[in-house]
Amino acid sequence: MRRLIPLLMLCALPAFADKAATPSGLQPLPEPPAPPPGYEPDPSLEPQVTITKRGEDKVEEFRIHGKLYMMKITPPHGVPYYLIDEQGTGRFVRQGEVSPGVMVPMWLLKSF
């Protein structure tokens, strides 16, 4: 019980520190400027995202004008990676790959 009280006090400390560190005299941000006259956003430039499951992997496919240009693969236990069609030929390359046959080992040794 003696250890619990100091732990609870330490957990509550950041909540009080935020209020004390807020500077006075802040002003609200101005409204963003209006778009130029005659500008209308093109909804066809927004990417279409399709999310599917392949086995246990979650695959997100990104398309513009119906053409697949990027895929994000999220394995159930691991770091997500991207496959990108850099030249528009339909040949996908894993982002960060040195060459198609060589994978550089990237192990996480320590994180802070």
C-alpha cells in the first residue's frame, strides 16, 4: 500500500504540469484563406482504398483512376510494408529494397 500512493501521485503529476505550463495571452488561429476563384477540387484525384484480407495479412490497395499504384501489407505479427509500382508497369517493388533479390536485415535491437 505504501508503494501504491507514490505511484498514483506520479501518474497524476503530468495532468497538473500541463495546466501550469500553459502560457497566458494565447490568441486563436486566424481562419484559412478561401480558395482562389474558379478552383474546384477534383474528386477523381483522391485515391480509392480497398481493404481486404489475404490469409492473415491485411492488404490495403491504393488506386487512382482505377489503376493500382501501391499496396500496404500488414502482417498479424510484424511491421507493415509497402509494395509500390514506381514506373506504372505493374511491377511492384518493396519500398526500401536495395535490389529485387537482396533484402537488407533490419532488426530492432533496442527502442526507447
